[in-house]
Amino acid sequence: MRTQIVAHRGDRKNAPENTLIAYRQALAFDELDILEIDVHLTKDRQLVVIHDEKIDRTTNKHGYVHEYTLAQLQAMDAGSWFDTQYANQHIPSLEEVLALLREHNFKKTLLIEVKTDHIEYPDIEAYLLKRMQQEQPEYQVIYQSFNLNTLIKLYQLDHTLILNALVFYPNIKVLKLYRKGIIKAINPDNRWFINRLFWYKKASVSPWTVNTEAAMRTIFKAQLGRIITDDVALAIKLRKEI
Ligand code: G3P
Ligand code: CA
């Protein structure tokens, strides 16, 4: 089985994560299988794509995403922290990412992480699903979250969704959801997982975030379903060699 490669926050190694340039660069890899994005809600209840619940690390401003409107967030510089050549990059709305995928005639898989692990965004699950139902994408969509309540809410809204639980290491609650078929894969921290490869036989897994050559080789040899990485180019190169 060919292990699928997931571009974590876009082409994160070479561009500021979760920006349109990072996604464009990831989409330029023909052999990429899955694009990953992280979503939050703004003060004016717009779905926005950024990793942290705070803007401090990846913009030139401070505070929580939910304290700002989409327009305010989009006026910030979301690229200079990575390299000054990306000063023109902004925090993308989900709308912009969906438009980019349409523009690219994307037919692969979009992995949407609902970022409710530190902040509660009321009804983000229903809001996100409504938007994706309107979109009716031709590509597959997988939803993942560290927050099991979010996954259960998504399941209650639509039993047909493909849901993945993000974990540092698996626990009983997550395994129960997996056995019941509510979640289709368990995505563990590769630092826990890499020495416990026997475990993959018990569950469908997508370890994150796998960036070393040694870990990639191990996972490709084990023929795991997916690998989530910041270094898409390296993953593609090594997959061909194994
Ligand atoms: O896709 C897995 C990975 O994104 C989970 O961790 O913190 O990078 O969102 P994080
Ligand atoms: Ca993520």
C-alpha cells in the first residue's frame, strides 16, 4: 500500500504556514495526496485559517483570533515572521482556501483540523459543515480534532463524515470511538508512535508531524496509511526510494 503524504499547514518547510503561498507551493507537488489546514472562528464569526488560537507567533500583532474581525486579521502581516519576502502574506479565510482549491481543480483530499482544543468556538462544527455542504467539493474532506467533543458533534450532525482523532497517544475514550466506527483513524504524535509501530495493526493511523528521514523511512516501510509532514519534498523523494 502506498503511504499517503499530508502537507501539514501547507508547504510549511518553505513558506509561512497556513498562508496561501504555503498552500500554492504544496499544491505544486503533483505527488501530494492531502492538504491540511487549521480552522478557527473570528470575532465576526468567519472561518479563518491559522494554527494557533493566538496571533502572536505568526503575525505582527498580539491577542486571540476571536478578539479580531476577519478584516482586522487580514490586515496583519502573516509572513514576515518566517521571512521578510513573505510580508505580503495574510491570514486566509476558509473562503480563500476553498477558492484556491477550486482554482487548482483540486481532486485530492482536504484535511480540516477544527481547532477547539484550547478555545471553545460556539457552533463552529455546524457552521463549518454548513459551509462545506454548500461547497459540495469534488475532493474528499476529512475532519480532525484533538477535541473529542468536537468530533462527536460533527458525527451527530452528519454520520457520514470521515472523522479522525488527533492524540498525543491513544487513550481508552478514543479507542472506543474508533471501535464504534465514529472515528475512522487515530492520528498520534509520531514521537510516541515511532517506537510502537505494532500498534498500527490495531487502528488506522496518521502520525504527525514526521520530519526526519529516519522516521519517514520507518513509516513508509511499515506501509502506514498516511504520514503528516512539514517536509513534503523529502517525503515524496523517500517514498519513491522505498
Ligand atoms: O495534522 C496533525 C497536526 O496538524 C496536529 O498538530 O498542532 O500541528 O495542528 P498541530
Ligand atoms: Ca493541524
